[in-house]
Amino acid sequence: MTKAVGLLIALFALWLALSGYFKPFLLTLGILSCLFTVYLAHRMKLLDDEAVPLQLRPALLLYWGWLGGQIFKSAVAVSRIILSRDMAISQNLVAVPCPPKTEMGHVIFANSITLTPGTITVEAANGKFLVQSLTDDGANPEGFAEMGRRVAQIEGQVK
């Protein structure tokens, strides 16, 4: 039941963000369409950990804020490299251990690495990610370890 309510809230928030309508008739139609979608998901037996992987926790909201800060800092660093005359680029391929245990944790970790400018997750295998970095600073293992620890905290593995 909690997964159905979580999915309903997430779907309605997405509908509201994408539509931007606040008229009572349209809000009612939005709620009804979200309820119908949750009903169909329940009938199809799709309300499991894979379909609704994360309940909104404060840790997830804190992680989004932290990740936004990391993306901004990395974007500034990459912009400085691009705008400099010598373009001090030293591309690296680094094997990064993946602390999260669930499939969703792996996806969040890999996408977080790729969202950060200057790094791209190239391959995932055997609990490790192959990450390409634009600079030596971007291949810093402590940064990846901190990100992995925070993703594991979202999963509830680390307190």
C-alpha cells in the first residue's frame, strides 16, 4: 500500500510539474489519471521494489542537493579547462568500486558519475565501474568513494 501511495504522489507531482495547471477541473483530471495509472500498475502486479525502488527519504533529498553542488563545482572546473589556452587535459580510465548493493543503487551511482561534467561511466561489471575522466583531478578516488557512500546511504545501507 505504501508503494502505491508513493507512486501516486510521485506521478501527481510529475503531472503537476509538467502541466503547470492549477484549475480545479484539471487538477481533478490529473488526480484521476494518476489513480487510474496506479490501479493499472496494481492489477499488473508491478508495485514491487523494481517499479517503485525508492521511497522519498530525507537522504535522497540531501543527496540531490549534494550532487547539484558537485555538478556545479565540476562544471566550473571543466569550463576553466576549456577556456584556458593550454587546455590541460589528461584523460584517464579508472576502475571505481561500486559500494551500493542494489541494482537501483548501481544506476544512481553510475548516472551520478556521468552527470558530473568531466566524467563518464563507460562500463559496469563485477561490482566496478570503468570511468573515463577528463583530468587527473576528476579521477580522484576519494570523490568517487564519497559519492558511493552517499548512494549507499540512500539505500539505507550506511547510517
